Amino acid sequence: MQKTTLSSVHFADTKPHYELLDGLRGVAALLVLWYHIFEGFAFAETTNGAGNGLITTLNHGHIAVDFFFILSGFVISYAYDDRWGKMSIGGFFKRRLVRLHPMLVMGAVIGVLAFFVEGCKQWNGTTTPTSWVMIATLLTMLMIPALPGAPHEVRGNGEMFPLNGPTWSLWFEYIGNILYALFIHRLPTKALAALAVVLGIAHAWFFVGNISGYDMVGVGWTIDSVNFWGGLVRMLFPFTVGMLLARTFKPGKIKGAFWICTLLLVMVFSVPYIASTGTASINSLYEFVCIALLFPAIVWIGACGSCSDNVTGRINKFLGDISYPLYIVHYPIMYIFYKWLIKEKLYTLGETWGVAIMVIIVSILLAYACLKLYDEPVRRYLAKRFLTK
């Protein structure tokens, strides 16, 4: 059985499999990994007072998360919209937990091990007591976010899940899944379209209006009021756009779709930061256009493609297989990398390319090991135990 979004579900056997979406999810995960390398340079500069913290390469890599949300909405709607007569809300939640939660638990374990390697040090050098680290680990496994400044917010920079920062996006996706099960799946297509438009207006107002002050779409990673409501809108808009796309999609055939989409994603993420000249955030406007128009177009092109040769098929399968594990396990390694950059006062790829490549290789190998030795066996067991009758 194969997977199709960052948090994908198994398709029904009677439906065609949009195999290229697997690969595109993997491409986006790799671009997130690359983006976080350069985020580390900017973070180290800022921490050491040596720069303005501007990410200079793959400036818009953070909106890969929004691409994941669109993919997730597309696949969930495609896989489940016509199954509600035969499936309960509880059954849906079981399937989502079996698919998502084992790797979330592993991400917490890897996160706490990485924190111990760092000496349980916050970013300001303060040592966090082991008891609070253990509490943070348990709460991360249970998907209970930490409030900024709470004792179990162990790194001291406000992250919702300080042992494994990217878990925040899965927290919001859990909310999206709950809302889908409770009412979104019941909406007629026209009502879903209206909801997507309303959410799009809210998205544009919040981000282009720069309510957060971030001058970009990158909110949701902490649990203060601005990030909570901004993160909710950030998730729901692309999530519903993906569902609307799934309901209205008409299959076609596009040759070379995987490579076209890969090139488009790289181009979208690589556009330099766009400085604002007034109160509106031009940088956020660009990212809004990507989310509202370009990403749905990329998903449509990907869904119209197929793996026409064995090489493309194998690439797509490998990228699809490791995409979710890679997204979950890579950031604890990044924490160690960031600490090293801060200590050594290194801020460029030219100074660190050997270590940076090692970080990427280790992240991919760790993701693949977790997939084969843990995630797949555990999900098979849980599916047999809880999803079969």
C-alpha cells in the first residue's frame, strides 16, 4: 500500500493512484530540509548579533508546509468523501492516528535524544532540569503544546513543541482532520468553494496586512494568540483549497509532469525576499499568490502526470516513502547543527558545506531507517489490531 501526502491515507483499491503526488511531497520535504540549513545560518547570525536574520537561499521554503496542507486536503477529500456512509467518525480518526501518530512519537524520542546530546541547554545557555525534559517528551507524544515560557518549553524560544519544532504543523493538521470529519465533508461543493473563498480573504487580510509583524506567512509554530489564529487560517485555507480541487478535478495527461512540478517548486521557493515599502507585506502577498494559485496548479499538473518510466517511478516511490519520516526526524538534527553554527560563529554554506551535506545525508538515512524499522511495522500492527474486523 502506498502513501500520497505528507500525512496521507491509503487510497481505496478501486480508485486510481496519483503516484506523482507522492514524489512531489518528497521533493517538498527535501526542500524544507535544504531551507532549514540556511535558516540555521540566519539564526546563528542573529543569536551572535552578527546579522539581520534574513534567510538568503530558498527564502520561501517555509511555505512548503502550505503545499503539504493542500496535498493533504486533496488526498483526504479524494479518499474519504464517498466513504462516510460506510465509515464512522471514530473509524476515520483511527485511520488518521494509525497513519500519523507512530512517527510523531518517534520524532519526540529523537528530539529528546538530540536535546540530551546538546546538554539540555536552552538557546541562552541555561540548563533545563531533566524532569521538565521528560514532561516535554510526554506532552509532545500526546500532541499537547507548550505555552511560551512554561517550564516544559525547554528550549526557551517559544516553540509549541520544543523538542521537535515542525510538529506544530501536524498539530494544526489534526485540527483540520477533526473539522473535516465533523462538518467539512458534509458541505456541498458550492458551499466548500464559498468556505475556501472566505478563508482566502481571511488569509490575505492576516498575512498581506502583516497582522503578525513577521512579513511572511511563517506563523503557527508557537501558541500565542497571533500564531494560533494565524496558524489556523494558514492551515484551513490551503486545506480546503486542496479538498475543492479534489472534488472538481478532471483527469488529464501531461508528459514530464513530475519534473515540471519539481522545477516549479524550486523556482517558487527560490524567489528572493521582497521588501515592503508600505504597511502591506509584499513578501506575504507573493506567498499568498503561491498558496492560492501556484500550488493548486502544481498539484493539478502532478495529478495529471504518471510515472512513464521505471526511473521516475522509483524516484517517486522513494521520495514518497521518506517524505513524512524526513519531515518529522530532521529538525532535532538541525538543532545540533544550529548549536554548532552558533558556537563556531559560522554563517555561510561556503564555510560549512561539508557538515551541511552530512546533516542532509544523516537526516535522509535516519528517515529511511525509521520508516523501515519502525513506522511501517508499527502501522501494520496497529492497522491489523484496530482497523480490521
